[in-house]
Amino acid sequence: MKTLNKSVNQSTQVAFLIIEEMAAVGEPVELSALARRLGMPKPRVHRFLRTLLSVGYVLQDPVSERYRLSLKLFHLGQAVADQTVLLTEARPLMVQLRDATNQTTTLSIIEAVGMRVLDIVRADSPVQIVTRPGALLDFHSSAQGKLALAFGPADAWNVVHAGPLKQWTPLTNTKLSDLVAQVDGVRAQGWAEAPEETLSGVNALSAPVFDATKTLAATITIAGPMAAIPSPPKPEQVKAVRRAAMTISNNLGYTESAS
């Protein structure tokens, strides 16, 4: 029997052991054969297989009753690989952008209900930027979110329409018609800002990063006090952020140039 670490959750370990063993087999496998390879009772393995079936990570042939891994695991692995590539390409540009603008720089990606901050390169500032990697930003109140609404999947709008739009500061826009107009402007100009919409006294300036399929892959953003990033932002700040975004995009295989 495969050795389990008794200091951590054993059910989670078993599930991953089954997945790893099925990957090692490399072809559809019978329940009895899989149980023998794992050194576990058939009822226990069957119970975990049923769970993996229910969440789509395992498939069962209705005729042979053999089990195999689904492509869901491949897509999950591909998503992790894509994020690794994205971070590898973006990090040097984030440092350059931080140094060029003297502002904290962030990289974010689209998730179902908002923009997830993947990485941050901080700058010294009299106003503390409290956002941390892993933070989730709303679509309607962040520069990153407005880019998602302008260039990302239509599903992002479903979250906005579901409402209500949270008022993070006195200047957060919670009126849908105003947001639509803002996003139209973002789409036309190719960048977004969110002056004091998420944090009082702070503005964020963001530009889109596209991949080889011309899909919005991420956003790169500078954030800092309103005195440093006014509204509208300085032309040289817009140029710097857009240049960084386009360089990352080109490195990801995107072939168009910034206007």
C-alpha cells in the first residue's frame, strides 16, 4: 500500500495518489487493477473514483467500465503553466516600470468574479498601497477590472449586472450607466484608471496584456497617491504603462503594436 502522511489530510492524499497512479498507467484501467497497484481495498478506491468522476477529473467507459483521466487535468496544468510563463515574462518589465515611474506595479489576471493580483513590485511611497498578491479586485471599481470589461470575456459583465456594485470609497462609481460609458472610453483609449475608487487617496493606471490568440491575458498597473498619479494620468505615465504591457504581450506571442 502507498504510504500516507498521517500528519495531513489522508483523503486528499488518496485522491492525488489515484490521479498519479492513473497517469503512470497511461491508459484506461480497471478498478481491481488500480486497487492492486495502490495496495488499497477496492471499495475505498471506488469511493474516491466516484468523487473524481463527479467533479470531472476522471471518466469511465460505459462498456468496459475502465477508468481514465479526463482532459480537465490537462487544462488545469496548462493554466498553471501559462501563469508561470506570464510571471516569468512580466516580472522584469514590472521592475523596469516601477523604476521608470517610481510607483508600485502590479500584475493581475481575470477570474470569475474579479481581478486577481498575481504579483507586486513595490515602490517607496508616502501613501501605503495595501493591496497584496492574491487580492481580488472588483470589476467596476478597479482600473484592472475596467480593462476586463472592455477587452475580456462577456461573462465579466454578468457579475456587474448581478450587482449591487459595492461602494469602496465615496468616489466609487456604483451607477451602471456611468460604468458602461467609462468602459467604452477605456476600449477606445486602450488604458484605464480608477482614481480613489478602491482606495481613498490612491489612483491606479492599467493597460491590457494580450497573448498570441489576442485574448486578454493580464493587466499591468501602476498605483500610487493622487499627487503622483493624477486624474487623468500624465501622458508619460500612460506611455510607460502601455509600453510595458505591449512588450509583455509581444513576448507572449501577440503580434500587433500599440497605437
